[in-house]
Amino acid sequence: MSLNISEPLSQIYQNWLSEDRAMEATLREIRAWMKEVEQLGIPHFGETATRLEPLRDRLVKHFEREDEMITQLASSLVEPSAEFDHLRFESTNEHGLMLAHLDDLLARLSQTDPPFRSWQAAMQEVEKFVHRLEQHESTETRSIGILLKESA
């Protein structure tokens, strides 16, 4: 996406897009593994938790970088923006909710007797989380692009 914005803002936005692409690659890897395991039909609750734990660490760093970039973008604007402040608040709130959701999912997958109706139900919950994360990332990136266009 090409925006008519200053070089510093453009660089921050390009970093944002690069960060998004890295997260997309991580999620593709998780989905590919889930598809392979699902085809086997043998439950792997604990292994699923083990494979998702690095995602949590990755998300913490990813969210920190996003928060930092939103702050950089906001401080680079000529005029203060209530929209950026709102985006920052919403983003921080959503990041906390996403991490809490993943923590809950990891805890349940790690239990000796996981509390899911079935293996397929567990995989549906993981997929629902991944989909929610993808939607969050897409909405956030779209919002940043719109706000930058409006500020140009």
C-alpha cells in the first residue's frame, strides 16, 4: 500500500507491514501443522500447547512493537490526533484480551485430561483464536493506513 506521507511515517508504516507479514507467516506455520495433525486423527493436546507457547512469546514481542510504532506514528504527526489515541487504547486493550484468551487455551490444552468435547473441538478453538488474531491484525493495519492517509 502506497501512502502519500512523510518519509519517517512511511518507514514506520513499512515496518508495521513487515511485522504483519512475519506474524502471518507464523500463523500459516501453525495452521499447516494443525492440518497435518488433524488428518492423522490422533489427539495431540499437549503437543498443540507446546507448539502454541512460542506463539505467545512472539505475540508479546509483536504487540510491544506495534504499541511502540503507534506511539512513534502519533508523535510524528503535526497535530495531535484523538483517532490515534483511540486506536492506541483499543489496540492495547485488544492485545491484553488476545493474550488472556491464548493463555486460557494453552492452560486447557496442557491439562492431563483436557476439557474439550473432542480433539476436533479443541482444533476448532485454536482455529477460532488464529482467525480472531488475523482479523485483529487486519483491522489494526487498515486503521493505521486510514489514519495516515487522513493526516497526510
